[in-house]
Amino acid sequence: MRAPNEVVVDRKEFIDAASRIPRGGLRKRGQHVPRTTLIYADPPMLIVETPHVRTELTAKGVWQQPVAANARLLVTIARNLPKTDTTILLYVNGRLYFDRLSIEATLAPGLAPVPNAQLGKAWKLMATSQPSACPILAEGSQLLMPGLAPITDRERLEQLAKAPMRPRRR
């Protein structure tokens, strides 16, 4: 029987996801930035969320409890994993195991567990000549996918006004 938090992930994808910590420019003077990486399930994907970047990974197994680990230590250990195609992530009793190595980790505060989160059972895409069962709605001059709300020109301009200015290209 497998543990409730045990998945098999691609080693290179995991290293890329865990090491995505932006360099400089994000922290203001005197402002503390949390240095934790969250690992949790969003079936059928495993989510690795570094302090500023969220990455979805394909994984096979079960991951129920959201886990928080030290970001710098996680990157160091991930880069020193044995050179194999896949690696096994396992969380048991406050430790996050990577094959033979482990680091201290805790349950992530504020995130609810996902019971029986089977990962790796993604929908198979098949090419068919029949039209899709979920229609694309046209509202005004916008095409909308089901579940998405239309955005007005005023809302779009407000979002652009809030966006930071980029320097002009010469």
C-alpha cells in the first residue's frame, strides 16, 4: 500500500519548478519575503509553489496533505538528486523524502487537504471530426469559454492603469 503523500515526478521538471525563485527587484527594503515552497495537489497535477512562482507538474501517485518546506534547502537538495529520469517524493512525520535524502517539512497552514487526490489521471485528448460538446459563447465582440465572465473595456483599462510601467524601448 502506498503512503497518502507519495508521488513519482520527473526529476528535471521538479528541479526546474523548485528552483524558480526570481532574482532581485521583488523585495523592498525592510520587507520580509517568506522563504517557503508549498507542494500540494490540484488533481490531476502536483503544484510546486515557490515564493513568487506557481508551477504545475505531472505526477503519478497520491498526494493528500499540502506541505511547506524551506525553499533554499529544497533547491539545494533537488539539484543534488541522483541522475535518474524520475524521483519519488514522500511526506511522512514532518519529513519530505526524495529517494534517499530528506528535509524537514510541515503541513502548509491555510490549505485544506485533498482526500484521495489521485494524480496522473489526465484526460486523454482525442481528435474527432464532431464539434465540441461545450460551445463557445459570443457576447458582444468577445468569445467566451464556459465559466469565464466577460470583461468590459473600462475594466480592461483599469487593469492596464494598475500595471507597472515598462521602460520605453529605443
